[in-house]
Amino acid sequence: MTKVSFLVVAIVALAACEGSVPESNRGVGFGDPVEFELQRARREAALQGSGSTTFGPAGNRVQAISSSELSAAGIGQSQPVGQPLSALRPAPAATPVNPNNPSISDEQDFGAVSSRETIESDAQRRAAQAAAREVIQPTAIPDRPADAGPNIVEYALNAPNRLGQEWYSRSLLSGQGRFQRNCAGYNSPDAAQRDFLARGGPDRDPRGIDPDGDGFACGWDPAPFLLAAGR
């Protein structure tokens, strides 16, 4: 009888203890832990939006920071939709000017131009240049005065020979010294050729400035005129 009574008392005690053991999937004193976390997150979000006071662990008073204060401190900011990434980058440093010659243009420096120009500004500049462009219509070539002297262009185009090719006879008295001395008095081969033709050349050479008899005084060459005429 004593043993039976002891077993009954033990079974009743175990049954009482089993009812006090909490479920393994529930938070102690808070019911479902998942639901608790959701409620806590909602309360914190509401308090932060209103800037009110909440209580942290152990009853410590915590002042919630408003979203406007966070934005002023640069926290939680995100890039606005549509804003280019270049807006978040620091502006490129200005291209240094050449201290030896600051007047040199930097238009050929891509880094310098790209830092201050855009596609739109370049288009506006080109449009302004096109608007300021002045078109000059060609006019008729004026008539050459009759008393302008020999026409060396006409002579070059009609000459029967080339530079250095003897075509006319010359006096044996026309030496190299006389040639150099008289040619030094002209400021250009064109001026020498005009004077040579005005004094009876190419048949005559009174000054000795065409000693090889090619009809060209002081080394004057008709080749550039022939090249311009496509010959």
C-alpha cells in the first residue's frame, strides 16, 4: 500500500511539472517570437518617423532620431532616380596652364575641354560660328593695265624651253662676275625677269643676266607657273 501511494504521488508531481515547461518554439513571456519581432519593428519605425521617445532594454530611455535629421547628417541617402553617376563623382581638376606660354590654346587637350564643354555647348558654339560666317562672292578679275610692263606669267606659259636649256645666243663677254653683280641689284627673280624682258630679252641681254641663253634672267624659273596651269 505504501508503494502504491508513493507512485501516485510521483505521477501527480510529474504532471504538474509538465504543464509549466514552456514550448520550445515560443519566446519566454512574449508568445510567438516571430510575431514579437514584427511588432517591435513596427513600433520602432513609428517612433523614428515621429521623433518621439522610446525605451530600450532594461527600461533605458532612448531618443529616436527623425528621418530629417538622418538626411541632414548624410545617413540613409540614396541616389535619385535618373541622376547620372557623374553627379556623385568629384569634379575633375583643372588642367594646369603652361607657365612658360599661357597664351597657348588648350583646345587640343581632351581632358581640359571635356571638363568645361558638353555636347550641347559645343553645338551652340558651332551654331554661333556658322551664324557669324561671312560668305564672300567671287568677283571678276580686274583688267591688267596696259603700261604694267612685261607679263612674266604669259611669258612662262609660252616659253619654248625649260630652265637651263640654251635657246638664245649670248656674247662671250657675259661673264659670271657681271652676272652676279647685276643680279644682286634686283630684289627678286621676278623683278629681274621683268627688267630683262623690258630691255629686249630674251633675244637680247644687254646686262648679262642670262649668260646661259635659256631666256630666264638671274635663275628665274617658269616651272611654278606651268604647274599652276596643269602643264
